Amino acid sequence: MARTEPVYASFRAIGAYVPSKVLSNADLEKMVDTSDEWILKRTGISERRIAAEDEYTSDMATKASKIAIERAGLEISDIDLLVCATVTPDYFNMPATSCIISDKLGIKNVQAFDISAACSGFVYALSVAKAFIESGMKKNVLIVGAEKFSSIVDYTDRTTCILFGDGAGAAVISATNNQSEAFIDLHASADGSYADFLVTPAPGCVHPVSQKVIDEGLNFVQMKGNETFKLAVKTLTKDVKDILAKNEIASEDIPHFVPHQANYRIIKAVGDALKMKEEQVVLTVGKYGNTSAASIPMAINDIWESGRLKKGELMLLDTFGGGLTWASALLPFSGESK
Ligand code: UT7
């Protein structure tokens, strides 16, 4: 591709993987003091998937990646950057999960690194892919959102264990000279003053592994659920309204609004504020729960596989998570329809 022509990033293919084991609300009723009725009413979740004991984040990511690369019509060797968004890496310090994925895919000599932005990780990874491609440094970027959230959930804590699930989604972002395939806009942000809203205290240099970590369960995710909920609705509503207004696009012209799948009530509140019709809003939270960085690519995969997502159609992504981080993106799907 000649460097004199403008180069754009395009969303070329999607893939996903979900583990086979289902954890239903009825199963959770036997584990903690909760009920199917409470979970459904407060979150919209019926069930979530749980990875096998010996099935790691990199395994799920590798499976999703193979599908995305094949659907992009590319060879493994065409990938020149691999970015994995996860907060449940195979190893907490090193190596990066992206390096393990590259090995499992058989990619040699490729730049690979992880992004830690919790539920916003996939859209953060999109922004990295866009920047690398538009600067001319890379041509085909594989981005993955993958989580084995069950590895950091305390299954005696009813306030968190009902929410999260495991899974992976991957996308191939490629260089193009065709402006109609280009990302329209992407916004990503963070505010660390809310860091304690969603936190896994250990392991890290604040709390290296110790007996205290085990005794106090500091290795499990902790969440200020209600505070996070209120901030999520406020921030996401403003973020999506801003990106639409800035680009002079009306919400009724978005065929696929793909929000982070944290809680049906958050999605409904933001969708209603945008006056979205039911058929515009992508919903997978009921069957997968909150899969953090994997949630948005798994949801995109869902509409692609069901034949709803067609080549050239516009997607509005928005997400919110630990950090706190949030992000939104407006882009066409430039891959082949199913
Ligand atoms: O993905 C990253 C971002 N994360 C999120 O966006 C998650 C945001 N938060 C949420 O989705 C919701 O806040 C939750 C689903 C976690 C909780 O729903 P809520 O409507 O905010 O409930 P609450 O925390 O205000 O709790 C209401 C009551 C409490 O009892 P009391 O104090 O009123 O007697 C809780 O102890 O519900 C109780 N409760 C439960 N009851 C049955 C909390 N969890 C459960 C449960 N089953 N699993």
C-alpha cells in the first residue's frame, strides 16, 4: 500500500468462543442467598459460562482469534500486531497473555502486548489498532478481549458472583484506502479517582501474595455495585450522546447499538435516553452475564452469526468498567456478511 495515500483502519472480521459449562441462576441459588427472580429483575441475567479448570484466558482467546482470522480471509502470518485486553491474564505479571496467544496461534516475531482497562479493554484495544494502522506501522491487527473472570470471583459473595462469566471475542482490524470502511470516531477515557469502585486488591505490589491475602480474600473482585451502576448510566449516556452529536448522526440511524453487557437495566436506561428501539440494541447479557473485556466482541459476534450484522452497517459501541474507564466508538462493519 503506497504511503502517499491516506490509510484508514477498518473492522474486517469478528470471532468468539464461549466455554461449554453453564452456570444458571438455579445453580447460584444453591451456592449463595439469592434467587432467580432477584437476579433476573436486577440484572437481566439468566445464565453465564464458566471455563474448565484447565481452560485459560489464552485458550479461549486463541479459539476466538482463529475464527476471526479465518473469517478475515487471512493467514496467521498476515497478523503484524496482537493486542489482548484482559484483567484475568494467564499470569498476573509476566508473560503477557498476548505472548501466550501468539505462541498458541503459531505467530512468530510479532509485536504482542496486553491492555488492562477492565470492561473497556476491547474498545481501548480498538483505539490502539486504529493508531498503529493509521500511522502506517501495522496492516493487520488482531485484537482480543478475553476473560476467565471466574478465577477472581468469590462464589460466596452474592453481590458479585451472580454477574460475571467467562469467554473471549476477537477482531481483525485491517488497513484500507477506502474511506467508507474507516472508523468514524472513537473516544476513550479514564478517571482513577473512582479506582476503588471496582478492584481486585491482590496480587500486586500493594498486596503481594501472603497469608493475609488468602485470609481476607483480597484476590477476589470487589465492587461498589450501586455506586458503579449510577455512574455507569450517567457517564455512558453522556458519552454516546456526545459521539453521535459530534459526528452529526442521529440515534435512529444506528442499526447496531452494542453496549457493554454489564446489566440489562444499565443498557435499557442508556438505550431509552437515546430513544433507541429494541431491535437496535444488542443484548447478550441474559445468556453470558458480564464477561468484561470479552463482552463487546462476543456481542458483535452474536449479531454476525445470527446474520443481523451486514457488511457496511454502522455499529455504536459503548463501555464502562474498572479504573474507572469508559469508551465509545462509531464504525462500520467492513467484513463480509454471513
Ligand atoms: O462491568 C463493569 C461495571 N459494572 C457494573 O456496571 C455493575 C453495576 N452494578 C449493578 O449491576 C448492580 O448494582 C447490582 C446488580 C450489582 C446490584 O443491584 P442494585 O439494584 O444496585 O442492588 P443494591 O446493591 O442496592 O442492593 C439491594 C439489596 C441489598 O439488600 P438490602 O440492603 O436492601 O437489604 C443487597 O444486600 O439487594 C441485596 N442483594 C441481593 N439480594 C439477592 C445484593 N445482591 C443480591 C443477590 N441476591 N445476589
